Amino acid sequence: MALSLAVAGKGGTGKTTLAALVVRALRESGTTPVLAVDADPNSSLAEALGVEPGVPLAEIRERGSSAEGSPPSGVGRARAVDDDIQRAITEADGFDLITMGWGEGPRCYCYVNNLLRQSLDALAGNYRAVVLDNEAGMEHLSRRTTNNMDFLITVANPTLPSIRAVGRILAISRQLPVRIDHRAVLLNRADPGGNAEEIDRALAPLDAERLPDVPEDDAVERAGVAGADVFTLPDAAPAVAAVRSLVEVLRRQSSASSNAKGG
């Protein structure tokens, strides 16, 4: 069964880098192919993965919702959306990337969004793992970009405002028309020598599983400043090693859940 997870967090927490590191760890573990979905309007996942983004699905959505740009309703229109999505995929070694793009305008998008969701769900079935990089408001999940997720990983830095933002994201997630099997919180750029006890107390009331921390890592920070992708990071970098272990935890949990459901 495919592993599906969404990564969400306030801007600046490093969630996109984390999502890219998860893609790297999945590829290294042999859990391929991976479908990476950039659902953040900032659209920086491609850079973190070292690839060029394809046509954003927002552009396909705009064409499909306009009278002059869309084919007739029915089978032809559904096939046109499928074909557009296939052309929008960026193919790479062990993973593919889809970029969602900007939010919706004033038009009615219900029909074309339904087609997009059906196409994306069908597309995801071809992959052993799906990694969705979300924005804090989780617009694309609220629009039912997909129907089900195994994990929602909310990313916080070791600051109280960041943890409060995670609490709001978790609250939003419970209002979405999407099945999320596991809600989790992950502390990124963790500093064991910092205010660890205060941060632990702030995280404790959150109604979410606590995942292993990802430590602060100078190599990651330097790569970010230089615009280098996550595949340039050394294997022994602390953040790379931590995310590698994290992915093993997620794979075991997903397997256990699947067995419990008889999947």
C-alpha cells in the first residue's frame, strides 16, 4: 500500500526542506517511485529537489473553468484534464513532481476541481509514496485535492509562536473533508541545549503524535543560502540522518495500520 503524507507549517519553519528530505529518504530506502506534490503557493519544492517545475495545475484549473479554454463537458473534458496533468509532471530519478500553483479566483471551480481530484487520485495510485508540501492554511486539502492521507505532519520550530501556529493548523485539519489517519507534530531545527523543557510543555497539549525531532543543521542552512538542493547534502548531515530515521518510523506505522485494516 502507498504511503501518503502531507507536510504543513507556518512559513519559515523549514517544512519545504523537510518535505524534500523525506523524498530523498524514501528514494534512498527504495520506496520508489515517489510523487512529490508542491501545494504551497510559494512553489519552492522544485528548487529544494533540484528540478524544474512543470506547468502548475492552477493554470490547468483556470483553463478548465473558462468557457473559451475548456473542452465540452463529459468524457472529453475529463480526458483533457488527464492529458494536461500528465504533461505537467516533472520526471526525475526516483520521483516525479506536480506543482499545484496559486489559489482560486472568483470563478466557479467545482467541476474542474472534481476532475483534478479524480485525476490526481488515479495518478497517485501509480506511486509507492506521495509527499504533499502544504501551506499553513492547507487550501489545497480544503479543496479536496485528494481524499485520504496517512499522515499530516505539522512542522514547528522551537518557539512558542510556531507551536501556536501548529495548533491552529491541526484545528483546521479536523474541519477538512479528508480522511487523515495520523496527525503528528515534528520539531524542526531542534536545539537540545535550548529551552527544551518549555517547548516540551507547549507541545504536550496538542492533540497529535510527537514525531522524533530534526536537529538544527548548519549544512542544511548553508545549502538553503546557496540555493542548493537536498541531494547535495552529505549523508552524515544530522538533519539527513534524522529524516532517514523518521521515514522508517512512518513506514512502520503505515504498514502496521494497513495490516490492522486488513490491507
